[in-house]
Amino acid sequence: MSGFRARYGASPLHLLLMLCSFALTGYAGIRLLEGDEPWMVVLWFVGAALLHDLVLLPLYTVPDRAAQTVLGRHPDPAAQGDGNPPMRGWINYVRLPVFLSGVLLLTYFPLILERVEIFTAYTGLPDDVFLGRWLLISAALFGLSALLLLARMWSSRPARRTPKPKPGRESAR
């Protein structure tokens, strides 16, 4: 088993899951492309890739780099010499809720921005509830992420040590 791991780089379960995901992707691709207009599916995928690479990637990379630059280092060099190493990976506790909130906004923006009138007939919900619910879900995601960050900071803090008395010295009275 260790020889397989050394050659492949991961466990056999990883290889099995990767093969299953490729098989599922191939099956879905075949089913998508057997329709009436397979070129529309190909055009949609190419358009989505170009939209992501040319528009969305700069939109989320620039603020991420700016946050890392502004908040990633201690402003005072003397603050790093306090014995506490700077915590790495804190930016992921911001990235995940921003990503999930953004995906929800991108998916449901017509409902959140009240651009769809006919949806009320299908769900029975008024149009004005979606913005509030999206904000509540986003706030819950950020709150949960903040709690997880605090728990990580609490568990990784150095233990307090009480100074031991030096041998050979007795207290003078």
C-alpha cells in the first residue's frame, strides 16, 4: 500500500473517487451533447469559461490580494516580536463566506433584486422576502466563520508558562 501511495501520491480511495467523477462527468457530457443543438451547450461552456477568466477572476482576485496586502501583515514591525507568530490562513475564513454569499447572489439575483414578478404565483411568497433572507444567510455564514476563526485562534494560542525559580537562589529576607 505504501508503494502505491509513493507512486501515485494519494490513497487508492482518492484514485477511485477521481475515476468515478470522470465517469460521471463523461456521462453528463454525453447526455448534454445528444440533444437537438449540442453546439449551444459547447458555446455556453466556452462563454462561461471566457466570462469567468476575463471578468469574474479579476473581480474576485483584486479584492482578495488587496485584503491580504492590507490585513495580512502587522503594521508595526515591533508587534511581531511579541512572541506570538502571525496566524496564517485567516483569509480563508473571509473567502469562504464571501464566495458562498456571492454564489447565492449570482444564482438568485433576479429574486433578491425583485426583478421577477411571476415567481410569487409559483411560491406564494411575496417578492420582498428574498433580499432579507439572503442577508440573513450571509450574516450567518460570516458569523459562523468568525466563530470558527476565534476557536482556531483560541486553540492555537501558546500555553502560559509560569516562571520557575532559578536553582541556587533563595529569597532574601
